Amino acid sequence: MDQTLIFWTIVGMAVVTYLPRLLPTLFLSGRTLRPLIASWLRLVPPAVLAAMLIPSLLVREDSVDLGFDNLFFWAALVAFSVAWKWNSLFATVVVGMGLVALGRYFGLGM
Amino acid sequence: MPIVLGYVPIGFAYGVLAGKSGLSEANTLLMSLIVFAGSAQFIAVGLFASGTGPAAVILTTFVVNLRHMLMAASLAPYLKGWKKRYLAFFSYELTDETFALHSSAAGKLHECRLEAISLNITAQFSWVVGTVLGIIASGLIGDIKPLGLDYALAAMFIGLLVGQCESPVRVITAIFSGVIATLLYLAGWHQFHIIVATVVGATLGLGVELWIKR
């Protein structure tokens, strides 16, 4: 694609990213939400993170693959325990990427 | 500080991938400056590389980032007394990562405006620094896979998710949502699975919470 067209596409992406971030804070700030809605919203972060993460770990080419060649899944098991034990984003990212790199070095996975 | 360190390798991975996918250096940097959304930027780079048209890229970005609306709404009650211009700036840099940190200290947000905004600025600064390093390295790195750079985003989500799972109900919610997202993805929903699984997962989690409290 032409770089000028990519430029305008990025501008469009910026608009559709900013509005959903902005409107709720402008219109709901300081309002007390009904307790049920507030409880629901508190569960959104774990839900959204899991929804983005889990398919990328389990699915390979349109089916669930837990074989040893699915490095993303096995590295995730270790990364989860690192995150759990040290509670460090940096350690989790470095260990995760390091394991995938190491696995590939030894010819495992994709 | 942890967010700074966590962001640099991921911004780096994005910069390298964008360079490899044929985005110009200026456009790669621009996206980190005006879009600032980790997963959407990775997805967009993939779409550009496969020759997807502008309308589809923008629509995908919208759907993938719609979750920020729920995140913004969940922080909003704590942003009491903030002026509109601070809200506008705060929202601009609201991402999965900054949101996770803010929501873990949400009770203090109304009095810690300066800290909250500086955290956002630091986060975007390190994202941009990572991007610039990635753009520079993109010409030097032949293939990203031996470095595991394509795993950066997933590893970051793992770190953030574990930080969010401080009660059994939250763990159950994450499992529901993750399973539903996987099933929808397998059924061929490659964009809307995130937002649908989030809504259904959080609702089921709320049901469990109410059921336990009874």
C-alpha cells in the first residue's frame, strides 16, 4: 500500500481508538454507577485480557493444538508461573520471549 | 518503573515488525504517537502486510479497541472532580497496560491526578522509545522469529492478566472469557470474538459473584 494512504488509514485508526476511550470518561466521570454495573465493570479487565490472550495460545491453524510444537502454549505455562511468583511484567515478557527463542533454536515449533 | 521496562521490548517488537511489513519509518512512529494501542498496532501491521484496504483496517481497529470503552467506563466513577482537559488527555493514553495499573489503584485516582497522568506519559514515552529502537533494528534483523519477538504481546498479556486475578471470581471470569473467545475464534470469528467473549465472560463472572454472596 502507498505510504500516503497508510498515513490516512492511521489517522482513521487514531480517531476510532480515541473516541471509545474518551466518551465514557467525559460522560461518566464522578457519577456513582449502580452497584451491579460497577461490579460488572470490575470484571471487565480479567475478561478482556483473557479473551485476547487465550485463543493466541491454544489455536494453531484453526484448531486447538497442545502438542510440543505449540511453543506459545508451553512458554505460557512458564510465563504464568513467573508472573505469579515475581509479579513482574518485564520478567514475564523476557522469560516468555526467551523461551520461544530458545525452543526455536533447538528446532521446536514454528 | 515496571511498565517502562515491560513496554520497551514490546514497542521494539512492533517497530521491527512494522519495518518488515513495508511501513515507512514515519508511519511506524506516527502510529505509536497517535494510535497508541499495542495489540491493534500489531494487528494493523499484519493487515497492511497482507494488503488489506483502509476501511477494513480502520473497522478492525475499532472493534479490537472497543474494549477500551468498557475500561474507560470502569475507571470513570473514580475520576471525580477532574477537569475536562485532563480527562481528554488521560483517556488518550488509556491502554490495556495503563488501565491495568490504574484499576489496581482506582480508589486513589481522584486525588492522584498528576501521578496518574505521569504514569500514562511515561508509558507512552517508553512505547515510543521501543518503537524507535525497533525501527532502527528492523534493517539489521533478518528474521524476527529466532528472537521470539512475535511472542512479546502474548507474554505481556500474561503478566497483566495474572496481576488482575486477585480473587477466585476474577480467575473464573478469565477462564469463562478465554474459553468463549477460543470457541468463537474456532467458529471463524476473528475480530468480534474479543468483545463478545468479554461481555459474556464478565456477565457470567458477575452471576458467579452474586451466587456466592447469596
